[in-house]
Amino acid sequence: MSDTERGSQTAEERARQQLIDLAAEFYDQFDRGDVPQMTLPTRSKSNIVFDEESHVWVYGDRTSTRSANSVRGARKLLKAAYTIEFLARQLDEERSSTLRELYYLSESWDSEEAGFSSQDESNQLVEDLEIVSGVTREDFHMRPEESGATLMGPLELREQTRRGEREIHCQEDVGEGGYQIPNNPDTIEFLDHDIDFVLCVETGGMRDRLIENGFDEAHNCLVVHLKGQPARATRRITKRLHDELDLPVVVFTDGDPWSYRIFGSVAYGSIKSAHLSEYLATPEARFVGIQPQDIVDYDLPTDPLADSDINALESELEDPRFMTDYWEEQIELQLDIEKKAEQQALASRGLDFVTETYLPERLGEMGVI
Amino acid sequence: MSDTERGSQTAEERARQQLIDLAAEFYDQFDRGDVPQMTLPTRSKSNIVFDEESHVWVYGDRTSTRSANSVRGARKLLKAAYTIEFLARQLDEERSSTLRELYYLSESWDSEEAGFSSQDESNQLVEDLEIVSGVTREDFHMRPEESGATLMGPLELREQTRRGEREIHCQEDVGEGGYQIPNNPDTIEFLDHDIDFVLCVETGGMRDRLIENGFDEAHNCLVVHLKGQPARATRRITKRLHDELDLPVVVFTDGDPWSYRIFGSVAYGSIKSAHLSEYLATPEARFVGIQPQDIVDYDLPTDPLADSDINALESELEDPRFMTDYWEEQIELQLDIEKKAEQQALASRGLDFVTETYLPERLGEMGVI
């Protein structure tokens, strides 16, 4: 048995144990004659704070209680108990399922009261269970609907699949499309690498440009395609690459407020998934561009800011993730020039400009190369 | 030199020659003292017909002429000439680019008049050049922004990458994410296979369910993930699998009018890309479900039809692609029961129901297994 396998079994066993402990707590409460209840951190915006030390979103001290002292509350705990039973069996049988399947599956449960009335309700319950148990959805073997993106670069890895182990080099053993990140990247073990830094890229067009120009080979970098707002799997593997291989991570996006949020979610996590910051966020990740300053310095083709862009920039000025001198300066500059630019606008200087000039200059300034 | 390489060079050479012939025609027109012009099939809806014989959309007989007898027309031909020069050089240098890069690149051209004023304009010109030259965008080495999806199944292929050839078995040499289809699937050569049929699947959740349950292994099928409305690369490889390996193709989607359109685009192409039907459409592809009849037969969990669903179903009744007894019956039934269902609704009968019961029954009825 390999280390990965042993590691993955431990995660499963731990997840299963945490779930059973939760159910046992309901049992003990009944046994003591208490009304069963479950206590959670309050998940309203006012109880989520940006931790200055760890640089990610975390829950504050306030808690809420789900109690069976009302029909509504009792039904919620009933659904939780059924879901726990399903998840524990799923882990036992080494199976997995999607959030949507869970919602539909609840129709087959023997108590009609336990069925979910909407997918929002089942999604919310799984998030609650993640928080209470301290186990991630992936370790419950709940798969996302959204698939992760791709990797390309000098990395050799071993993926533990249901069909056995696969050893894959992310340049030599894959096509031009790259290595497809599995739904649960914790099934991956890093075997060997020649990576100097990890470059996360927002758009497919730019990802393909970097690969065509051989940027990963020329600079020993691992190109991670974010594919817009990155899936959990993509953020998770980025964090693991940073933490386990001690690699710098840089993020390269379009130059508009929505793209800065993509950077923010890679680096600092999001309010919605504050309980996952430790698992998904890479606070050491740094932003390459397109910076508003680049629009000026490289005279890039631009589009004017729309009203929604201006509002988004203004709300970023209030967002603790962007409260640094760097971001304030850049965002103020963008509000001033009233322009935004796409990554691919660099092509206005020729197809090699991004790999021969722009990235070497920016990464040089940042001390990455 | 392998056959693929030779084949691919021929495609490039042919594309380049077609482009140069186009430019030469402008030259000859000038030389003869004629006003240069370019003749195209009229691309309005009224000149696009569903060909009853080939079962795909094709252009009718009407043509339109772009002539340099106005400033606007002259500017259009100037842009065409610059674009032809760029594409011919790109092919010569064995490079490629995206449609968006072409738009931005035009800013670097020496004539300011030749620059595109919007990306719609450059996209449209590339489509015009595809039609006039009879060469596809892929053979001009224009990459799409959207990446293709993944394959999983008993197929061994050779992909010609810029970094050399890669031989990949789409079960044994890939992780659980599968083999990522490259932007231009004509760089792939099929080496060996043990496939009985090709199963195109709309959603990631269902694709993962089939792989987890080992459906591809149990039934020797190649699972193609469509990822919603399929990219050109996904439709192209599906067509090649059908034509070159003589394999039945079946399509498995949600049970709603938008998903029937996904089936329609795989099988019959679309009005927008009528000039590509021969390259992208697989008229022999058949629909597995979710059929409205399945909603009734398997008592699936459903959602009510929204007004937009009803409108879309009604317009499908007028769509020549759906003018068969089968589709009329199914669509009428759906309008009657006023319900729609997702693929994953099959999970209401348990996680194995789709692979143990539903698909074997449906594929049995269809004579596929």
C-alpha cells in the first residue's frame, strides 16, 4: 500500500468517524432526555472576519443553534441524521456522489419527512456538516458539479484512481490539452518536479498562448488554467503546490474588477466558504496583472469601464482583502483612467510579446524570475 | 514522418494555398481593371435549408457580393487582405492564435484602416473566409477560446503536439478526469480501440457517475463529456469517431428543450455554422434520453416547465431537425405533462439505477447493446 493510499484511507476514516460522532451526539442528547441540537458558527456576514494574521476569511465567535424544539428544527435534524447515514455508508462503500444526486436520492429515503424540498436545502446542510465536523466535502466523497481545470508543466504526479494508480508527467504524458485535475485533488501525490513557480492563468486563450510559446519549458513553470472563477479542485491543488513543494504562486488575469476577485478567491478565499479558507486559500499568492498600471505602461487596447465595473471597483476598495497600498493605488488608478483591458490585449504588440517581454518584465520586478 | 503528420501538413498547405488563391483573385481583378469583389452564399436564415438527404443544415443558392465600389466595401476587402496575409504567415510559421488575439493583433498592422473596430467584425470575417475558401478555422490554425471536453474509454490514440507525438490510452494513461480533447482534434490519430459505442453525456455530474460505476469498462463504451453546449472540438471528435471507426453515437442529456438543442447541434449542426455541417455534425447520432416518456415510465422527480421552456418546445416543433414522428410524440407528451427532468434525477432510484437499469434498458430498446 502506497503512502497516498494510506493517507486517503485515513482521511476517509476520519470523515466517517466525525460523522458518526455527530450522530452519536444526537443519540446521547435523546438518551439524557435533552432536546437534540446542533451548534454552528453563525454564518451571517457580520460574523465573518478577515483574519489579519492568516490573511484569510474566518468565522467570528458567535454561534447559532439548530434545535428540535420546533417542528421545523426537528425536521432539519432528521434530514441531517439521514444525510449522515448516507454519507457514512458512501464512505464505507468507497463510493462518491454529487450534491445534486444527494438531493434526488433523498426521495428514496424511507421517511418522506427527511426528503429535501430544494437543492439549496441539501447544499446548505452539507456545508453545515463540513463546518461542524471540520471535514471537507471532498472527504465526505461529495463531488462538485464543476470540474477542475488543467495543469501543464514539469511535474510528475501519482493519482490514486478507482482503477489503480496512474503516474503522469504533466508535459511528457499529456496532450496539448494538459492534465485534467480530478474532482478530488487530494488523490494526487507529487512525485518529482522541476518547477520554479506556479502560474495561474484566467483565460483559455492565454493558457494556450503560453503553452504554444513554450513558456512552461523556458521558465520551468507550471501553468494552472483557472478557467474563470476557479473550481474548488483548482484552488485546492494550487494551495497544495504552494504548501507542499514550497513554490511561489502568481496569478495572471484580465485587468478588471471581476478578475481581481478571481485573484482574491485564489489568495484569500471567499465569505461564502470561510470555513474552507485553510483548505483552499493561498494567501502567499501574488498578482502579476493585467494591472491598471500595465494599461498605461504598455499602452494596451482597452474598453471603457461600465457602471457595474466602477461599482465593483469601489466595493473592492472596501473589501479587506484589497486593503493594501498596492491595491488601493491600482484601483484608484483604474477609476481614474476609466479603462479595463483583457490579457489577450497584449497580442496588440504581437503574439510573442506576452512571453518575451511582458511576463519576464513583470516576474522580474516581482523577484519571481 | 507519420501519416498524421503528413495528413496535417497537407491540410495546412491546402489552407495556405486557398488563402493565397483568394488574395490572387483580388490581384487579378485589379489587374483586369475590375473593381475587386468577393462572392459569398447569403447567410440570412432564408438562405439556409435543412438538407433532407444529408440531414444537416446547408446554404441555399443565393449569393451576396462584397465589392470595393464603396468606401465601406473597400475597407472590408482591405481587412480581408490583411487577415489573409496574417493567416498565411501563421501557417507558414506553424503557429496558431485565437480569434480574440486576431482582433487585438490588427492594432499592430501598418494600415490603421485595416484594424477591426470590434471582435464581432473579425469573427465574421474569419467565418467568411472559412466559407469562401472551404477551409475550417482549425486549419487556419485559429484556436477557439472554449476548450473541448474530455474522453474516457477503451481508445488508444496518438496526438501530434508541438512537442512531439504522444500516445495515450484513454483509460490506462489518464487520471479520473480523463483525456482532455485538444483544440484541434484533427491532430489526433486513432490507433486502436475496443469501443462498441460512443456515449456523449451532457453534465459533469452524470459523466462522473458513469466513470465511477465503471460503465465504460462494463459496456466497452467511450464516454464523451459534452459539458453543456459542446465546443467545436468535442463535436468534431465525435464525428470522426463515428465516421472513421464506424461507431454508433448516442447522446444522453437532461430532459428539457435546451438539452434537445444540444442533441440537435451534435447531430444536425446549427444555422449559425451551416458551412461546417459536413465537418462537425453526426446525423447518425441518436438520442437516449432523458425522454419525456422516461419521466412517465420511471416516475422521475421533475420541475414544472417554465414559460420559456414551453416556448422553446413549441419552436422545436417548427424546427426541421425535430420534424420526425419520434420527436413530435415526445415534445407533445412533454407539453402535455408540463414537466422536465434532469439526468441526475435518476439518482432518486439509487446511484446505480442509471448504469444497472436505465441505460441498459434504453440502449437495449435502441439496439445499441
